[in-house]
Amino acid sequence: MLTLPASARIFLCKDPINMRKSFEGLSAIVEQLFPGELLSGALFVFLNREKSHMKVLFWDRDGFAIWYKRLEKGTFKRGVLDTLDRRDFMMLLEGIEPKKLRANFLLKKM
């Protein structure tokens, strides 16, 4: 079970990434897209072109760690958001598109 604090900052890379990239390659992308955030403890989410593989890079106080998930069927639903909150990230892992859910929620509230 993956647990994240409510204050976790999660950044989503909008462009597809070659899943052969490891620590150095993903770190370089983070520095380009999110300057100054690499060692902040935030999570950086990357998807491949087919949206069937996900890598999450994060700083774990004494080094980098990568969490990698490959779906056997289906795809991750990638929105256009740059940042995600914990709930959006968990929905992404479950295959729910956060942008659509948020839009429907806001319409119901009005």
C-alpha cells in the first residue's frame, strides 16, 4: 500500500518519457521542467507514450528512489495538470482521470 502525507507535492510531466531513463535522465528532466524542486521531497510522475508504464522519482532524504508500475491491461489517464494533490495521484493510479472528476464535481456544486 502506498501512503503519502496530505502535504505531498506531486508533479506530473505532461510529455511522454522513454521508460529506459533512470535516475540521471529523469533528474535532468525534472531540473528542466521544475527548477529547484529536485531535492524538495516532491514526487515527479512520468508516463510513457502508450500510458501503460509509470515511473515516480523522489528524493528519499539520503538518495533518489524510483517507483515503477506497469499495467498489464488498460492505461493511466493523463490529464493536462502540472501538479497533482494526493487524491488526484491516487485516482491516476486507479485509472480515474482527475480533470474530468474535478469538472463534474464543480458543476454539481454550482
